[in-house]
Amino acid sequence: MRGSFRTTLFHEAQHAARAHFLTAKDGTLIGYAVQEALATAFERDFAGSRPLYAAYDPAEAERWMEELMTTAEVRYEDWFYRRSAGCRWIRYRVGTYIVDTATANSQESAASLVGASTTEVLEMAHVDGPSNPSSA
């Protein structure tokens, strides 16, 4: 229980710090994925957790990322927890893939990216932004 509290504290503290730095919220699916992934990567890298929701297959994450970028669907539960196809934690996994790619490309960390916008993180990961007109 003690380790779980510690990792949750790291995760949620990163969310709080990010909220302090960013006044505008990115309400796109990919924006929520990046937001959760920064907290997840921070939790993983600095608190030493190994959350299952951060584990991803790069090829699968690429496929899901394309769908997240083009869909207008914003059902939190489907993309965060379980899709009807049985896949779990898609936004966490796709977001963590993006954040891991961005940090590898930029030599930054989830801590140093706390104030980075979704667009900046996507640029560091060499990913084009969402193509859904309603998310612009």
C-alpha cells in the first residue's frame, strides 16, 4: 500500500504542476493522452513504478495513435479504460509511447516537459498533430 501511495502521489503531483504551468487545456483525445502520459512517465521514471497502463507495443501504439488523431469521439471511458474491442488503457499507452519518443528525441524528461504543450510534445516526438477539424 505504501508504494502505491507514493507512486500515486508522484503521478498526481505532476498533474498539479502541469495545471499550474498550462492555463489552456487541450481537449483533444491526443491532448488528454499526452497529459496522462507525462504524469505516467514521471511516476514511472521518478517513483520507480511499472504501471501496466504504461506498457505498450510500439506498432500497436502507432495504429491507435492514428485513430486518436482522427476521431471526433471523446468518450473518456472508452479511450482511457476499455474499448469494446477489449483493448485497455489506450490513451495511457499511446500517450506514453509519444512521451517516451519525445524524451528520447529531445533528451528531456517527463519532469522537464511539465510545462510543454501537447503540440510541443508531439513535435519532439516527430508526430503531426490531430487532423480532426473540431479539435483545432
